[in-house]
Amino acid sequence: MSHSIMFVQFNKDENSKTYLDFESVESALEGLCQLYEQHSIEESKEKGTTDSLTYDLIDLFKYLDSLQDLSCLSFSDDSKVYAPHGRAWIKSQLFNLMKGKAESG
């Protein structure tokens, strides 16, 4: 699958909805990681801590679960349509991505 659109609603406010456009599923997943990292940095600044940012998959999944809504459309080159995916699929894909990165070093 190639082109992907990630839909995010950060909280109950309808105005917190946005979408993020990516060239691939992998880049969309990495974009979600960047959103979490930005969120964590902002939280650290609010708390007055400036330690380096480290996190694991559990932290990332807690953040994704805290979002009001999260979904993705990914384009299938075979069928030439966008396939819809929910939070569980996104988390599964993130797990596989991170596992692959950990195994490759």
C-alpha cells in the first residue's frame, strides 16, 4: 500500500480534528510517532523537565488510546481504492514497524 491519510481528533472539541497526508503507510506511522514525541516534549516543558525523551511502545499506545479518534485510509495499488483502518490496525502496524526496526539494529 502506498499513499495514506491519517485522521486524528485530539480531544472532544470538534475543532481538534485534523488529517495528515503521507506517501506511505510507514511514513504515516512514523508521523504518529512524531506527534507523540511533540506531545511529550510539550508536557515536559509544562512540568519544567527538560530530560531527553525516551519512550516505549506502551507509552505510544497509551497516547494513541487517549486520542478522541484515530483512523487511516491507505491506498491499495492492487484494487485502486483507499482501505479504511481503525485504531487497532494502526497499533498493529506500529508494533510490526517497531519490531522490524529493533530486529534490524
